[in-house]
Amino acid sequence: MSNENLSVHGFGVNARTQCAHYHSERDIIAIKHKCCGTFYACIQCHTELADHAPVVWPKTERDAEAILCGNCHNQLSIAEYLACDNTCPACQAAFNPGCANHYPLYFEM
């Protein structure tokens, strides 16, 4: 599902969902947080802006469309994102492979 009007929250967020914390050419995903249903550019943006603690997506909700490609604005399910091999299946933009280090902050592993 593509939707270019989705709002991504964070500090210094640009059209590609890069923020003040993560802004390399490959830092182009935003994640909808389970706790509030809001897209944030990164966990640090959520921590600094939200008035609540983040909640991890449970394994049972891998079908939730919770990932937004900042290049084409396609929404991916958590399962699609975890299986995509660091490339958007819609536009083939490269995602940062280092994001895998942060999966436990967003997803039950």
C-alpha cells in the first residue's frame, strides 16, 4: 500500500524519513510504533517526543503494516520487512543493514 501523505514524526525528518539521529543514504525507513500507532523516524525520536514508553510488536502481529519506505512511501508488513534482505520490495531502494541491530527495540524476536 502506498501513501505519500503519511506523517513521520521525529527531529529534522525529511521526505525520505531520515532524521537528526539517522540520516545516511540508507536510513530511509520509519516504523509505526505498536504503543501509539504513530510512525517515527527512529526509536530515539520516539523516546524524545512521545509521552510514553515504546512497546515492541509481538511475533503474532507480523502481518501489521508497520514499516514505511522513505524512498517510495510503500508500507510493508513487519514480516515483509524482516524478509526483504535490506531492499524495498517495491522500489529496490537499499535499507541500512545495521538496522537489524535495533530489531529487538521494535519487534519481539
